[in-house]
Amino acid sequence: MSDEASPAARPARPLLAAPPSPPAGRRVCVCVDDYGLHSGIDGAALRLADLRRVHAISCLVGGKSWGVSSRSLCRFNPGGIDIGLHLDFTEAPLFGASRHSLPELIVASHLRLLDRRLIRAEICAQLDAFEQAMGHGPAFVDGHQHVHQLPMVRSELLAELQTRRGDAQPWIRSTRAPHARRSAATASPGHVKPRVIERLGARGLAVAASSLGYPQNQHLLGVYDFQGGRGRYRELLAGWLLSASDGDVLMCHPSLSTRDADPLIDARQAEFDVLSSAGFDADLRVNQVQLGPMSQMLMPRS
């Protein structure tokens, strides 16, 4: 872990200065994705939640550590941390026949070639697994590799949520890309990726979700190519905070060290180092960004 994580190592200084008059009181929800995939991710999510650096955790109920690690989430106050379902059709869905490579799933969904009954059965099974472990439905739903927004998948997801609709209504993650501004986030070589993700289904999901009354975040921050280590991630994080709008989600993928095979482990550990550091707090202050759960941000202001 970087010595940057220790406030005593040296005074924290913001990496990227904000504009002269940044919008005051912008609220952002930092969300850890992939909880349940392995113990390193789970441990990082819990530590960051205890530090109040993240306010949402998105869960892979088919992941190998979900059965054990799900119990650790029950200690969080439902009003302080949003616990959601990370809908999965590419990593570890509950039915083997549901698993697709991401390119295959994208093409088949847009050509309407997927089996609707199998999609619905997988969604139902994942929601059931979440509810059985947590004792309640998810505070939000998003998708591993953003599959929840794809045609056919999104319609079956919303239809299943309608059958379970109660007093607690989940919010649905939007993948709308942030407005283009001069920042580390938009100047990076990977700045095209957020737009590509958005075009795969953000608009269709927004129309369908709005018609049924499901709220969404404003934009999705945190998209990058998982390259560059701690230094680049801190630069990107500062840029995302600088360009954030009120009500944005900043997704992240941190992990502690682990023996589990994970092709993203170096990037995950770099993310944890930066998110747990004093420098992150400094960047929040200079950009006048407040962190909190999206469920609270979506409540009407009095």
C-alpha cells in the first residue's frame, strides 16, 4: 500500500485545483462494484464503507465469496449504505446457460436474439438470492459490465422489479457520461469509453425506468481502462470530482491483496490505496463535493 494512505506520512495536498468558484454542495455517491467476487474486494469494500469513503456496495450474488461475505453487510444501517444487486450475465450468473461473453451478449441483445424466459429466470434467481441473504430487496440495481441497460435485459429487469414492487423502491444506475469539461477525466486517452458505454443502452433504460417511476443517478463517473497505477488513478479521481454534477455515481473496483486470480488486481489495489488516502479527502474539500448514499440524494428536498 502506498504511504499516501497514511495522513502522518506528509500533509495531503489536492492534486487537481478546482475552478475559482466550483458549484457548492455537489453530492456524489461512491459505489464499490463486484462485492462477492472474492475476499479481497469484499474486504476493501467493508474498510472503505467504515471510513465513510463509499456509500454504496454492488453485489455479485453468484460470486464465490458472496455466501460468506454477504453476512458482513448486515451490520450497515440501511440509511447509510446502499446495498444493491450487480446483475450479472458475464462473470458468474446462477444458471450456466445464462452466461455469455460481453460482445456476444451486446450483439444478441441488440438483435433481440436472447431467450427472454432465461433472462427473466436469471434475474429472478439473482434477486431471490439477494433477498434471502439480506432479508430485503436491493436499494438499487446495476449491471456487471453494465449489462442491466441492454435491450431485452432492461425490459425483463424492470418487469420483474414491478412484480416485487413495495414501499422501498430501488434506484437504477444510469450510465450517462458526464458533461465534457477540461479535466483529467476527459483529457485521458480513454475518454471515449464512457460514451461507448452510454450508447449501449442508457437512453432506452432512462425512458423505460422513468415511465415506471424508477429514479436514476445523473451521470456515471469512474470509467477508465484500469491502467496507470496509483498516480494515474488519483489524477483521474480528481478530475471526476472536478467535473461531477449533483447526484452522480462514481463507481470503483478496489481490492485488498488476495490469492484469488484476478486480472485487474493491480488496478484494484491502486484504487484502494487512493480511495483510503488523505489525498482523497483533500480533493473532496477543494472541489466542495459531499459523499452520501444515492437513495438519500434522490429524495425530494424539503
